[in-house]
Amino acid sequence: MITSTGRSRGLVSGAILGGVVALSGMSTLHADETAAYKYYLVGNPEDVVRKTEGLIVMQGGGDDVDENYIRMGAKSGGGDFVVLRASGADDYNDYIFKLCNCDSVETIVFENRNAASDPFILDKIDNAEALFIAGGDQSNYVRYWQGTPVEDAIHRVASKPAPIGGTSAGMAILGEFSYSAMNTKDGMSSESGLGDPFNAELTLARDFLVLPKLGNIITDQHLQERDRIGRTIAFLARLVSDGWTVQGRAIAADRETAVHIDPATGIAKVFATADHETPFVYFMRTPGKPEACVSGEPLTFRNIEVYRIDPSGSFDIDRWQGSGGISYTLSVMNGKLFSSRDSIY
């Protein structure tokens, strides 16, 4: 993991813990724990204003894809790059700073919901030319940010327009609908979701973030690595069965794989770490309501459309149509998952 160690040529590396400045790696305890957070900076501490362009970046977890930060930095105009998280520290700062060609990289680590109303934090987010949400536990993001000024500030950054991204838990909250993981530590399994789509671990959130091209979409991550495509279908089944949408749509990504969406055109492209074995993103759509989606009983849901692309393909979000990938269907019958091709992936 990379930590900030200081920069030459007048650049500053350091931290503010709970609003108290601590430069050169020193730390200070927060004096008022009602709004606890940590703040880390590498680069120029002064705000700059740069011309920005929109970009949505979503990674399925794992080792970071360098292209995420190269492209987000370019779209930010070299401005201030802000990382939001609810655990960890400044792991991202030096890594992103080396790639994004930005004026600064700042990390804010939230420790409670009160921090989401702190003026210092809101100022940093509002002044960001790029915003990235780290991995961790997405239930904390929902608990800490939903219905707060931070939620509004994230929307303001997106509307500039400016690049917005997230990985793993950070990707999980970017769709209009999200798996909030409120009742599980490690995330719900496909077996649980297909065996009972109303099990206690399947918690969904709405009315949180509404970002360009991600309306009526739920996301999922670590797909093949953690065998999650079945649970993605369970999410879609609940969205349709509960009446949240008439036709459910999902974007799911493998680890070390990112999908970049141009908000102006709706075109999605894939980037992955070099030589990664499963550099795939899956675009899924429901045909209608499930045949059987009842509490305590296995799911039956036939003919979910899947379009899978890798870095050689693309996908049009507006038309929900891809090129350069493969198309197939998945069906769940009495809790068992079947594919129209030789693999569910």
C-alpha cells in the first residue's frame, strides 16, 4: 500500500484529523468527535479551478486499473482529485497523484454520519474536479451519506460535469439502485439470493445517488472471483417484483476490470489490468416479472438478457446494445441457474 511521504517543489503531504491540520505525516486527535473524519493531502493545498468533462468510472474491485486515474485526471483538467472513503487512510494519494497529472489528491475518511454535514468536507467535495469513492463496506456509505449534504455535493460535482468513479463498494452505490449490504459482513452469496430472494441479507437502497446514464441500474462487483452473477439476478428479481422498476438493468464487473461511461454519448468501454484472465463487464436486463419471487422460496426467473464485453468491445447504455462482445441468456429455475451457452459467465 502506498502512503504519502512528502513532495518536493513546494508540494505538501499531510493530514487533517477531525479538522486539525497535521503536515509532514504528523497526526493529531480530533477534538470534536461529533463529526469525526480524517483528511489527507498530497500536492498543492490551494484550490484551483479547471475546465472539466464528465466521465463515469466503475471498477469491480481488486488491483486498481491505472487507466481509471489517467483518464479521470485528463477529464478533470488537472484540477483537484478527491477520494472519499469510510475506512483506511491515504493509501490512494501518492498512487493517483503519479498517474492523474493533477494539482492535488485529497482523501477524506468518514467515521460517522455527522461528518457529512461538516463545512470543510463539503467545501472540498464542491471544489473537486474529480471524485472517486474507494472500496470497503457500502453500508457505511449509505448510512453516512444518504439524505445528507454530502449526497447533494456529489451530485453537484457530477453536474459540472466532472469525472466520478468508484471501485468495489464505491461502484456498488453509483447506480440509481444499490445493494446496501446492511445485514452482512462479507456480502450476500448467489446461493442465498437464488434460494430465497427475500432473505435478510438482500437489502436494497434507492433515492441515493442519481448519476448520468446510471438511472434504473443496479451494479455488482467481483463477479467471477466471488461467483456473484446469481445474486445480481436476485437483485434484479427484487427490483421488478417490488415494483421499483418495470424492467431491471444491471452493470456487473469482474475484479481488476473497469467500465468507463461517457455521459455525453452513453458509450461504455472496458479497461483492465494487464493480462487479467477475466476482464469482463456484464450488462443485464430483465424480460419482465419473475415467475416466482416469494419470501422463503427459491427464485424462478427465466430469460435474463446478458451482454458481456471485454476491452475490445463497447456498449451503448441508451440503446442497451453492445458490439464486440457475446450475447446470451440466464434462467433461474427453482433456485438453480442455467445458461444458454456453456458458461454462466
